Amino acid sequence: METEEEIEELRRLNKQINTLYYTGKDEEWYALLKKALEKSKAIEAYRLFFYGQIARYKNTDYKQQEELIRKAIYIRPEDFFLIRNLGACLSNQGKEDEAIRYFDEALKIKPYDNLTLNDKGASLSRQGNFEEGIHYFDEALKIQPDDYLALNNKGASLTVNLFSIRQVP
């Protein structure tokens, strides 16, 4: 049986992998992903999750990633991290309504998760619900004021919202 400390370590590894991936450090993120797979060997749900990350990062195969995360959630149905990541995967496929439902489910389990709040805000903004999206970015920033994703997404939503307002002649 896995401990909560082991699960948290895998979640931290995933955050590091994401940062390395998005900053273009291909060798580093891939090496860390291999380490995460090794560490998750005895934790089936997270092993499936990390194989899903390979499908996403190496092949941009969101369908396979979705399938693997759904299998992981079947094993750990109350795991907010897996549920949030399924929402993110669905959002990457343009399935914003479904993504928002999973973000809401994750927030029921862990209401103050800044990443889930940010992800929900991003999905809402993609739907054109900029003010509601900005609300969720603000909530994420209350929890982690230096959350660069929430800051970036809030700025983008404010800019798009500003340009979508029509002035009366």
C-alpha cells in the first residue's frame, strides 16, 4: 500500500517534469519522467498516469493519455490530482464543458488547489467566459501569488476581454 508521502513525491516530480518540458529542456524532462515511472512502479494508478504523460509529451496523443488517466482514476477514484489532470487532458482536446466538470469534481475534493483553479479559469476563458475565468485565476493567485500560469492566463484573459468590448460610437 502506497503512502501519502510517496504520492506527493510523484506529484512533485510531475510538476518538475512539466516545468522542464515547457522550458524546452527535453533531455531533462524525459530523464525525470523515466525516474517517475521507476518510482511509480508499485503504484499502478500513477504508473498509468506517467505513461499517459509519455503519450502526451512524446506523441501529442491526448486520446491515449485520456484513456490511461481514466484507468488511473478507476483505481484511485478520489484522487484530485488524477481528476484534475483528466480535466486538463480534455481541455487540451477542446472539450471544455467536460473538462470543467472534472475540475469541479477535483475542487470538491481539494477546494484550494491553485492548479485546478487556474485550469478551470483557463477552460472558462477559452469558452469566452472571461470574467468568470478571471475570478478563478484570482482565487489561484490568493493561494499562490507567484503562480506564473495563473498570472499569464489572467493577463491573456484581461487582454482578450478588453478587445472584445465594443465601444458605442
